[in-house]
Amino acid sequence: MRASRFFISTLKEAPSDAEIASHKLMMRAGMIKRVGSGIYTYMPMGLRVIRKVEAIVREEMNRSGAIELLMPVVQPAELWQETGRWDKMGPELMRVKDRHGRDFAIQPTSEEVITDVVRTDIKSYRQLPINFYHIQTKFRDERRPRFGLMRGREFTMKDAYSFDRDVAGMQQSYQIMYDAYVRIFSRFGLQFRAVAADVGAIGGTGSHEFHVIADTGEDAIVYCPSSDFAANVEAAEALSLTPARAAASEPLTKTATPGKAKCEDVAQYLKLPLAQTVKSIVLTVEKEKGNETWLLLLRGDHDMNEIKVNKIAGLAGGYRFATEAEIVETFGTPPGYLGPIGTKQPVTVVADRTVANMHDFVCGANELDFHLTGVNWGRDLPEPLVADLRNVVEGDPSPDGKGVLAIQRGIEVGHVFQLGTRYSEDMQATFLDEHGKPQPLQMGCYGIGITRILGAAIEQNFDDKGIIWPASLAPFEVVLCPMGYDRSETVKAETDKLYAALQTAGVDVIVDDRGERPGVMFAEWELIGVPHRIVIGERGLKEGNLEYQGRRDAAATPVALDAMVEFVS
Ligand code: ATP
Ligand code: MG
Ligand code: MG
Ligand code: MG
């Protein structure tokens, strides 16, 4: 590639809505351009990285035996109604109507469509196992799009779906995907961790998330440094909770209907007998203030017949505690705590001014038997808040008894899941076994956030000059910076020769032939994050040398002209 024929558009300053390094740097490096909330144009430089991510994912998926197809973005509502997800998904599912008034979903994933493919095209156990995947645009009307590509509304996902004749087969297909994911994230050159993600109805091995480790990650992950225990915070917490809670198949997310909720209702939401101890209940209440929305966080201990708010946990970056005066002004209640039912004590509140959505504010009534109304349950919370309010504490004993727990923050970049017959039963997707008897297909699903990988990679690899792409993901592996391409015949000739030789060697190289001043040129490529830079100048050439500098190197090294191709490839 020649820079003069490519599109490079860098910025001195990041826009003010960019909060974290990856978002700021992607904007400044001209990789993405904001079109609307959570909606971006992938600019030529950014698209090159996306294509590199896709190529690695595609290679490893193919290697694992999965077969690529491409399912539509716009999907008829009827399929979604068959599984009940049309109603269950709520506002995150984007819905559109066609000119005839028919309903459609803009796919957030494609379980329904693939199950429809399989129920008509797979007839016999002889066609199993099979795993289909696609790399396709997704849309999720996220409550809180942010951090650029990290939590977009429109984004690209690789999603795969395996179909097997029995549970053992499904588990084998799952393991094949798990292993492929380990290869994929290793090839990206990122530090990652696979964590158990579900210990509910399906059991301890039902699901894993793959997290790229980063302090700005929205998730907390819990692991034991002296064993292989690793779980996301929900799974870790469920392991340390009562068997009744662990066995409950319903997630902990509940939005109470406006009106007064009784203590028994709380217990019912949590699927627990009233007397059982629920160690931690997280409540949120939101209130609009001017054009900001504030979030109240309460942590309650359900102890027999009372809920106390006895602790306000520390909140991670991006959030802050409101001052007492702000709390009083906003909520008309001083900070304090919600005491035993029947007392009239004030409510403890923490406010956050960054949450976008709004719910009714009625909470902490403190009357006999009435204490919670219009509240959201735990998992409706933005992730970082939930994580910090959870019950798992660093230094607690690990559930496997082999050491103590440590906590890290992570970015969820992949998720594998054993679904069983959840979709095949609703959609009557069966195959004929060797006795000619119809059996429901055992299914698994496997996602990778293609575009989120860019953000995650940068969160792990940047400095004050800009991005430092791992070589496997860089938009270009090598940049040639000639000193006076338009002025010096020798420089031009040697640059062109090297450019051709690198291309022949299969190196993804760009030559900066724009005639920019060296300082400007270097700063721009450092911002963009190309891992290898070669400077071609008359002075060096006289001694038969070029200058090489790796993106992380403090200074340049002279490398002999004829050794350079081998040096960088
Ligand atoms: P999150 O917990 O971050 O909301 P999720 O659990 O809802 O993600 P999955 O349904 O497991 O996401 O989807 C598979 C993968 O798609 C995720 O692991 C993530 O990498 C990616 N992904 C999900 N939502 C987004 C988004 N809004 N923007 C970019 N990538 C996303
Ligand atoms: Mg989500
Ligand atoms: Mg998740
Ligand atoms: Mg997930």
C-alpha cells in the first residue's frame, strides 16, 4: 500500500465523549467515525484491523471443522415468536416493520434462524455433528452504548452453532470450540482468561466466557492463582451461595412492577424461602435530574424478615460517590441506612450521573412489610457496579479449596454456551436416530465480539504516543518512512526496491510517500500503532544501512540494507 493512495486521517484531540484509552486512540487514529450513539463507520484504517481479526477467526473456525454460511440481519418475527424471545428479549431487541406492517427483528444473534435451517435440512444422525458459523453485523439496542466499539449498538460478531445427537456429543463440540477460542485469542497476542460463566440450571461446565484482562474492563473475574479455578463474578458468587440459589434456573434479574413490593415478593423473585439467607441484594433506582440521570445503589442483606442496607461498596472508574448535599438535593433523603422493616430510618444512597436510562423512583418506603418498589434487580445494573457490589471478596477461600481468590477486571470478548435442547424443543428441530425415531437436537452456541476485539487489544497495548498493535492485528505490519522520497533519487529507488521485496516476502507493508516532515510522519505512525518502522535516508544508505525501530523500542537500530527483509519478516 502507498500512503498517498490510502486514507489517513488522524486527530490531535479525542472527542470529549471518549472516556477510555481505546476509544480515544481509535478516534484519534482515524480508525472509526461516530455516526450515532453506538453506531460507527469503520474507516479504512480500522477496517484493515477488523479484517485481520476476522481472518484469524475464520481460519481457526474452519480448522475446527465449523462451516461458514451467512444468515440475514433482518429476520421475521415469527421465528422469534416460536422461541418466545420476541417477547422475552425486551428493548435490547431492535424491531422493525416492513411496508405491509409485518414485524422483523434485527438480529442480536441467530439461534432461531440457524435452528430453522437445521430443522429442515438435517434429517438423520448421519449428518451429525455439524457446526455452522457466520461473521455478521449484529444490532443490540444497548441501554448504555459506550467506549466506542467496545459496547456499540451495531457491531460485528462471529457466532457459531453446533448440533449434536446427544449430550456427550454436544460437550465434545463445545470442547472443540473452547480449544479453537484458546488458539484464536493466543494468535491475537492478547493476555486473556477463560472463566466459568454459568453454574445455574445447566451445571458447572455449561458456559465459559473469554476475557481480555484490562483494568477498564466492565466485568470482574475471579480466579485462584494456585489452581485453575476461574469464574465470572456471577458464577463465583453463585458457587458460594446456597444450593437453592445455585439451582434456581431463573437469572437474578427482576424488574419489580411499580407499586409496593412485599418482603415475600422479594423472596419469590429470588426463588428462595423467606427464611433463607440471601447474602447480597443489589437494588438500583434511577432519577432524572436536569438532563442527567442519577443512579441509586443499595446493597441489602436479606436476613430472615428484614432487609438492611448495610454497606455501600466502592465503585470502579467512571463513577463517583455523590456528596451528601447532592444526595439530599436529588432524592430528598439524607444518606443513612434502611433499617429493619417497620422503622422509619433514612435510606443509604449512592448516586451516579452517567446512567442513561430512567425508571420510576419509589424506593425504601420503610413501612411495615413494604420496602421496595420500582426497583431493578442486580443484573440490570451496569456491569462495573454490579461487580463491585458482589459478594465475592479477594482473599476468600476458593470454592475448589485449593487457595484464595483474586479478582481482576476483564473485557468479555468471547462466550461459549451449551444450550441443550432449549431452542430445538421450542422449534421442533429433530433428527432421526438409528432406530428411525425423532430426537431433539443438542445445541451449543459460540460468540466472538469481532469489533470489540479492537478495543480490547488497545486497552492492553498502548502508550502516551498511541496504539501498539500486536503484529497479528496491525493495520500494516511495517511502515517505510523515506526521508525525501520526492527529492532524493537514491532514497526513492531504495525505498521502492525494499517495498517490492517486502511485498514479495508476504509482509503487509505501507510506504509513506506523502512527503510529510519526519516528525509529523513518525508521530502519525506511532499513533496508528504500526509495530515496525523502517527509515530510509541518504546518510544511512551511504553506509549501506537503514534504520529500524520497533514500536516499543526506545531508539532506532541500524540494519544492513540487504538484511532488512529477513529482519522484519
Ligand atoms: P456483554 O456482557 O458485554 O453485554 P453479552 O454477554 O451480552 O456481552 P453475548 O451475547 O455473550 O454478549 O455475545 C457474544 C459476544 O459478542 C460477547 O462476548 C462480546 O464479545 C460481543 N458483544 C456483545 N455485546 C456487544 C456490544 N454491544 N458491542 C460489541 N460487542 C459485543
Ligand atoms: Mg449484553
Ligand atoms: Mg456478558
Ligand atoms: Mg456473554
